[in-house]
Amino acid sequence: MATQIPIVGAWFQDLVEDQMFEVVAVDEQAGTVEVQYLGGEVSEFDLEAWSQLALTTAEAPEDAGAGYELSREDDWHNDQAIVPESWSSPLASIEPESFTGFDDF
């Protein structure tokens, strides 16, 4: 059986358990691979157990963020910049007091 190399961010299909998971961490010093299943469960394998798994590479599922409880509304591309209603606030014209030793630029 060919061993799949665990790469963080890679998706695999366990052929025996018929479950998909993503590799979320690889600790070479400890010899462990941490994975997160599609439902959100996290599991850890040692490298010897990893080499015994019947795996095939897989494409990330469309709802890959489901395990992290993310929705399409949480997509960072949709962030809006927060702009104050008025740039002419009287507080904007107040200058801070200077303290000895801190304004020596």
C-alpha cells in the first residue's frame, strides 16, 4: 500500500472508514499527524499508524468550513470597512498631552 505524505491543508479519503478529513497539523518531532474530519471531530495518528491507513487524496468539499462552524457569511472577502459617520468630530482635533521621555523623536 502506498503511503500518502501528510501535508497540512491536504484532504484525504479513508477508504476503510469512508470518511474525509483534512490534515491540520504535522509534528515531526513527536511523530504525529492531527486531522479534522468533515463533521468537526479532531483526531491524531502517529506516523506508524498513518502509514497503515488506506488513503486516497481528495478534493476539499464544497462545505469544507462546516467543521469549523463557518458559513458563507463568515467569508473574509465580505468584510466591510468600518467608517466613522463624521470625520469632523471635535474629539479628532484634540492633541494628546506630551510626556517627558515619550515625545523625543
